Amino acid sequence: QANSVEQLRKDGNELFKCGDYEGALTAYTQALDLGATPQDQAVLHRNRAACHLKLEDYDKAESEASKAIDKDGGDVKALYRRSQALEKLGRLDQAVLDLQRCVSLEPKNKVFQEALRNIAGQIQEKVRYMSSTDAKVEQMFQILLDPQEKGTEKKQKASQNLVVLAREDAGAEKIFRSNGVQLLQRLLDTGEPDLMLAALRTLVGICSEHQSRTVATLSVLGTRRVVSILGVENQAVSLAACHLLQVMFDALKEGVKKGFRGKEGAIIVGLKKILEVGGSVQDPPGELTVTANSRMSASILLSKLFDDLRCDAERENFHRLCENYIKSWFEGQGLAGKLRAIQTVSCLLQGPCDAGNRALELNGVMESVIALCASEQEEEQLVAVEALIHAAGKAKRASFITANGVSLLKDLYKRSEKDRIRIRALVGLCKLGSAGGTDFSMKQFAEGSTLKLAKQCRKWLCNDQMDAGTRRWAVEGLAYLTFDADVKEEFVEDEAALKALFQLSKSEERSVLFAVASALVNCTNSYDYEEPDPKMVELAKYAKQHVPEQHPKDKPSFVRARVKKLLAAGVVSAMTCMVKTESPVLTSSCRELLSRVFLALVEEVEDRGTVVAQGGGKALIPLALEGTDVGQTKAAQALAKLTITSNPEMTFPGERIYEVVRPLVSLLHLNCSGLQNFEALMALTNLAGISERLRQKILKEKAVPMIEGYMFEEHEMIRRAATECMCNLAMSKEVQDLFEATGNDRLKLLVLYSGEDDELLRRAAAGGLAMLTSMRPSLCSRIPQVTTHWLEILQALLLSPNQELQHRGAVVVLNMVEASREMASTLMESEVLEILSVLAKGKEGPVARAAAASLGKAVEYGLIKPSQDGE
């Protein structure tokens, strides 16, 4: 039998050589059917692959070669054949992997090397073609709207690409011109959450800061249609719709500023719809479905609408609309109407609180809130207590609420049987009780009661039998109570509570983000704290005025210990997830809180590795690129700290490293502190030493003039860091051009700094000088012109006890000698000749070699004669 397998294989080989590929295929198939050994099976499958390649049936060729590889992973012929099949099938990325394997198994094989080069060229070509946006847009919509395209991965890729493309203005314009809005409408109509998300995020790109495209988009989709998506069951889709509406309002606001009318109508329709979402108590039959999150979105959108109004008349109109809407429910609609009105007031208090405060003043509203707090019906009580809490935060009504509310809330907290009510009452008490902020001496509650309340909050937080909405209130309570240092200490010790907090921050309950971030800011003391002036404190005590006191457990050693405990509990991965949410609840102020916490976490060098390992580096980039000024600066400073002490290519893999440049450059601005300037310079020095592409990115961000400015800084550490950064940047042609241009002092500064007392500054400047004179020989002749001390400075470098400085000096001298005979002559007539002679005879190494080369060149010029013993 073995014989017949062997025979059939030989027959097949003969037929193959004669060009009868069908016949060969049959012979190999028969041999396989006879039950060959695994080794033989591998050979037969690989031979069948060769036949299929010749017959141009590439799918079969790939599958036959794969069977051979399954039997023997190191089968080079099978790998090569599979790569040919994959190449023909257009799956170039997979073909490359097989070829790379071939080359690693047989490095000297010319055929494999050539094939690999060829395919790399094809991939580049394909990339070029794919980046012509026309092809891209068409292709993506084809895949997304193809009912046959069941392969979710392909669809996912296409939807991601579409969203990314829409972020660039040219891409957004392309999609828009390719009938994109109509096609995106079809994606929205599918009702599939993934496709709806992709469509909404792409629409964000199309409308962002572009008024005419926004108007066109609204006329296709209709305002009602977009607002109705707020009520979709799926969390992510509802939030994406909220984000789109924000972007649309922004674009239209710009239009209204420019005297472009006619869209006000759309905005008014939007206002009513949004109030409906914000005011719904439970899902009314046949209307929008509403969740806590879409209510939160409604508050944020209302805030946005209100902030965008330009004049008092428009704001008055907004108030009137809101008040009429609330009255229409409050009066004559029975209890259900009252509840709806109160819920709408709550929504306004969390959004544009001016409008909320005005609504509270409406006849009977506040009285109803207080009365309903005592209701027997849990749902009614819930709505009322929440409204009371939102009102408590607003100064205008605070005195009225403190008078009536505190006793009411205490009563509810003690007497209610229902945890859902008790927890809300407790948050109301926390809110009213934390008026003193971090001031230890302004206690609203009796001693010890804060810790008791916090303990109760932690208990609720850890109770996963409770609904997430109720547990969110427990976090709200902690966000207030953690102003107290004793509460902070107990909280970070409670591992279960921390885990529950992080778990909740990753859940669908997005409205919890701000509270989680606030609690973390309090625990890490990353809020702004002004040290009071001791003189003023004395005066205040003398005048018997109140003096703010810091709690002893807020001292730095306690804060550091808390940071360590938070890191151990996994705070970084929780925060990374929070940053990733594309949710409008991640407002600028929320981002700022997260940036503050991140900066506190990277304060200690030994903690930075942990932060990077848990994804902190990636999360900081978006925080540094968007948000409040303070937030962006804090995130940028945290990025700088990471870039200084860890390998940037590992911390920010792939393309991310280029995104770090802009935040770092922003720290060079004069309104940043000296420490921020210094850290940014150190970080940029690190990046500039990595690659030309990074140097180009730094140049493009217009960093050079600022770095040059800091080279004149009085503070020696900043001056040194700027010089080091400049010298790394000088590897770029553009920077060398700046040094070569006439009429500037750049070269002079480097020469003078090479003679400074600060050894680290000298090292940086001399390094830059050595490199520049190597790259641009024309600079050599200018060194004697920039200062009369040039010769002393070079001699001092050559005589330095520091080997590095010596080497840098020797390289500068060698470059000058090689640049021109005239320069060499000047140097050889000075003491430099003697110093070089000593160095050339010294210990073998780079210094001796550079010195010997300089002398050799001088001999060549005929300026000096070699000594008798041929040296």
C-alpha cells in the first residue's frame, strides 16, 4: 500500500511537470484516499495546493496549503504557496505573515526575499489607493448597507472607518457630498444599535462646526427625528444622539450669531421635545422610553441651549417657554401632572439652574414638593425628594430649604422604611451639610455623624441587590462626605466599597461619573487648596474671625498613602473606562476632575509604572486635548511626567505618541508654571531624541521659538532643559537651517553655554555644537566670529576631567579642522596643538581617535610635520 501511495505521488509529479494539472490533482487525491502517513499527507496537500495555484483556484489552494501547514508548521513550500494564494485573493496582510515566516526559516532564499519586497510594495500601493477618500466612502456604505454582509467584523471595521473619516473636515465633506446624509438615515432606520451608533457619530463629524451642512442634515432628518433617538432603549445610542444634538446646537449658534435666522424654529421644537424627555416620570404608554441617563442628557442639552442664547430677550423667551410648559402640567392635570411638572423642574435645576430657580418660584411648586415628600406612595415621594435635593444645591432657595428641608430630610432618613427614599434624604442632608467644603472647623453636623452617614453610604454602595439608580445616590452622598478627611481614610481602607465604586463607574449608569470623579478628587486632595497667609491668620484670630483649618489627615503623607491604596484597588482602569465613554455626561468639568486625579496618581515616580500598565497613558491623551483649560493643563502635566520617566514608545504605542506632542507644547506657554515648563521641556527632549517624524511634529506645533525663549531663562534647570531639547531638535534639517541663517545668535549661545559653570548645561550645549558642526561644516568658520572667548572655551572642553565633555570638544575641533585649512591653521598655532598631541597619545578611545584625526588632517594640509617616530 505504501508503494502505491509513493507511486501515485510520483505519477502526479510527472503529470504536473507535463502541465496536466487536472491529472496531477486526481493522482494526489487518490494517494490521499489510500491513507498516507501524516508526513506524506502534508506533502500531498502541498502538491495539491500547487495544482490549484496553476489552475487559478486560489481559495482551494489556500485551504490545501493550510492543511499541509497544520500537519507541519515549518513546511516552507506550503507556507510559500499559501502566501501566493493569499496574495491573489487580495489578503496581503496575511500573505506577508507567511512570507516573513519563510524568510525567517530560510534567510538566504532570494525567491522569498524578492516576494516579500514585492508584496510590501503592493501593500503601500493599496494603502495609497485606500486613502483616496472616494473609494473609501463608497466601500464603507456598500458594506454597511449590504444585507448579505453578515460578517460583523467587516461591518464593524467599516463603521469605525466611517466615523474616523468624518472627524477630518475633508472626509466629512466627502461623505456629505456622496449623498451621505440619506445613506446615514438608512443606517438609523435599521434600528441596529451598532449601525445607529456609527451613523450618529459620523453625523457628529459632518455637523461639527459646520453650519450649512448642519442645516442640510436637519432638513433631511428633521429635528423631531433626532430628538426622538434620545429615548431609545440602548444607552450608548441615546447618549450619542445627545452628543449629536449638542454639536448641532453649536453649529447653528454660530449661524445665528452671523445673522442667519430660520433655524430658531427647529431649536424651539427641540426645546419642547427635550422638556418632554426631562419631565417624564415613568414611561408613558406609546411615548418615548426614558431612562435616568436620557434625563441627564436632557439636562445637559437644556444647559447648552440656554448658554448659547445671546441676549436677555432670548433668555426671557426660554424662561417663558419652560414656565408655560411646567404650568400646563402643574395646573388642572391632577397629581400625575404635578409630578410631571416637578420632574421637569428637577431637570432644569440640574441643567440651566436659572430657569430651574424661576420655576421653583412658580405659585405652589415648592409647597407641593414639600407636601409630596411626606406622600405614602414611594414613586411620588422619590420625585419630590429628588427635586428638594436639586433645589438644595442652588443658593437662591437654600435658606428656604435649610429652614424647611433639613428637619424634613432628617425625618425621612430616620423614619422611612424604604432604602430608596432614605438614601436620597441622606444625600440631601450631605449636600446641605457640606457647605463648609474642606474647612475642618465648619461642621454642620454633630461630631461623628459624618462618619456614620458615610458608613451607611458605603453599605448601600456595596449592596448589589439594590438598583443602580439608588446606589448612584450613595456615591453622590460620598462625593459630599469625602470632604472630611476621616471619611477619606475609612473609604480607602474599605476595599469592597472601592471595588463597588469602580464597578458602578463602568456600568450603564453614566450619570454617576461626576460623583465618582468628585469622590476621587477629594480622596487624592487634587482640588485647589490655597495655603492661607500666616499674617492674615494671626489678624483674623485677633479679630475673632473664622479661620479655615486643614484637617491633620490631609497632610501630604496621608494623601500619598491614600493614593497608593487607590492604585492597588484598580483606580486607573476604572478611570480609563470613564474617559472612554463617548457620553455627554463626561462634561468638561467632569474631565477636569479626572485630570486632577491622574496628576495626583503620577506624582510619585515609583507609581508611574502602575499607571501606565493599567492604561493611564492612553486615557490621558483625550483629557489633555479637550476640556476646561485647567483640566487640559493638568492632564498635559501628567503626560509630561510619564514621558520623562518611562519609555515613551511603550507608554504611547503606535500613533498615540504623536498625539502627546501638542499637550506637551501647550505647557510651554508663559501662563504655565515654571515646573510645568521644565517638565514639558524634559519630555519633549525625550521625544525629540526618538525619531525624525516626532521632531517634525514638534516643529509643526510651533514649539521652537518657545524652546529658544527658555534657553535665556534665569532658572538654570529650565535653561538647561531647553538647551538639551534644542540640541535634540537640531538633528532636523529645518533647525539646522535656523542655526545657519545669517544675523542670529543661536550659534553664539551654544558656544557661550559650552563654557558655562553648570556642567550639565555645558554637556548639552557642547553636544549640540558637536552635532551641528558635523552636519553643517559651514558653521565651523563662524565659531571664531561669535565670541572672542571661543578658543578658551574649546581648550577648556578638551582639558575637562569629564570624558563626555572632552569627547564633545574633540569632535568640534575635528570638524573645524576638516572644514578649512585656514581654520586648522588658527587652531594649530594655539595651545590646542599641544593639547591634541597629549590626547592622541592618551588612553585608546573616542577622544584619542578624534584628536589623532585632527592632527592627521593638519599634517595633510602641511601645517605640521609628523614627529620622527611616525606619530
